[in-house]
Amino acid sequence: MNSEPPTARLAAGSSVLLASRGRECSMTTIRALWGSTHPGPALVVTVLSLAIGIASGLDLWRLVLLVASVFANQLSIGLSNDAIDAARDRAVGRQDKPIAMGVLSRRLAFGVAAGAVVAALLLSAPLGPGMLAAQALVIAGGWAYNAWLKSTVLSLVPFLVSFGLFPSLATLSAPEPALAPLWAGIAGAALGAAVHLTNVLPDLDDDRATGVRGFGHRIGVRASAVLAVVGILVGAAVVLLGPVDGDLAAVPWHGWAFAGAVVLVAVATGVRCIVRTPDRTVFRLVMLAALLLAAQLVATGSALTG
């Protein structure tokens, strides 16, 4: 027979219920935070950092710090983007944005984004001052785009700079740090342009309604799509020929295979933009092209370091 007083049983039940609700709220907040980081692109860029780190021949501990620091920088840029854009997202009824929907507070998002910046810089510091400076520049570019540049004709610039510098995050993390070869920077910048242009295509109307007029908005859908395809093709050509100093006869068979796959992705991107209204699929195709080119670097074998 249970001799526990009813009030004690009620208090115990209430405590369990409150604890359960607390856990549920915590999980909701974590899911909302993760959803506000732009998780797909963040993971793709993190995988790209792993690939260029391997292609640069980094030791395991350097590779781990590189990947972790890039992941942190992507979290900070994604969260700051949604926090800054919350009012605009709310105005156009975005249902995929936790901050705009009131599920996540802007204050918490900014706090976690700031913490991610600190984490990215602390993780970069042991890899050397060059890597730390490059990482800081990439993060500054991402935040500047979110806060201001996305609404100007210069919206493309942070992507050209950050993606152009991206291969150097790996080579600057090496025991003998150096900037990545010029061809790698050109390939990164070309892909960065394609990433930016295809990312804004699905949101052109919503952005115009809220006063955002970046480079892609000004040149229009068709020109943006064409430039994005050109960016993919330039990236493919540069990654194919750069490691062999332009000697076609020295390109290995797998180099041609990867380049062919990227060309197919470029064609698919162009066709998709022609036959139907651009959507998130064209952006995903560009990210696929970036992953294929990164895999090509790994298959080439330390192509970034010679």
C-alpha cells in the first residue's frame, strides 16, 4: 500500500512533467538553432575543407582543427544571416526560418553566432597566424554580406574573396604555410560566384519586396543563370589543368572523368534554369559541382601542394 501523501505524489508528478517539458524546449531550441545555420551548405563547405586538407597533405591534428574551425565559421555566418534577416523573412512569410517564426530568439541566435566566431578563431590560432588571418577574413566577409553587402551591387565580392581564399585555409595550415596556387584560388572564386548567383535566384521576388537588390537582382534571372554555369565550367577547367600546368597529356584519366561529371552538372544547371523557374535545386547542383571538384583534388593526390 502506498503511504506517500497525495501532495507529495502531486509535487513529484509536477517535477517530472516540468523536467520533461524543459527537455522538450531544449531540443526545440537546438533544432531551431541548427535549422538557422543553413545546415546543408554548412555541411558541404565543411566537407570541402576536409577534402582540401587531405589534398594538401595535412597531418591529422591539423586536419581536425581545419575542419572544426571551418564548421564553426559556417555556423556563425548562417546564424547571423537568419538573425539579421528575421524581419524581412517575417514580412514575406518564410515558414522555413525559425527566428522569423518566433521559435528562436534573435538574441540567442546572435549569441551563439558570436560564440562560433570565437571558436573558429581559437581553433585556427594553433595552425599559424596566416591561417588565423585568412579565417578572420572569410568570417568578416560572410558577416559583411549578411549585414550590408547583400543589398548592394557588391554582393558578389564576399563570395569571390572568401571562396577564392578557401583553398589557402588548408595550405596556410601546413607546417610550412603558403597561399594556395593561383589556379586553386581562381577555381574557388569561380565556384563562389556560381554559389552566390544560384543561391539568390529562388528568392529574387521576396528580396525585391524587402529592399534587397544585390548583383544577381540587378542583372536578372537569365544573366545570373548564365554566369553561374560559366563559373562552374571555369572551375572545372582550372582544376583539370592547373595541377598539370596546362599540359593536357599529363591529365590522368580520373581527372577527365571528374571534369566530365562537373560539365554535366553545369549543363543540368543551365537546363533547369531554362525549362522552369529556378529553385533550390540549381543551388544544390552547384554545391554538387564543388564537391566533385574537391574529390578530384583528393584523387589527384596533394595537388594543392605540388
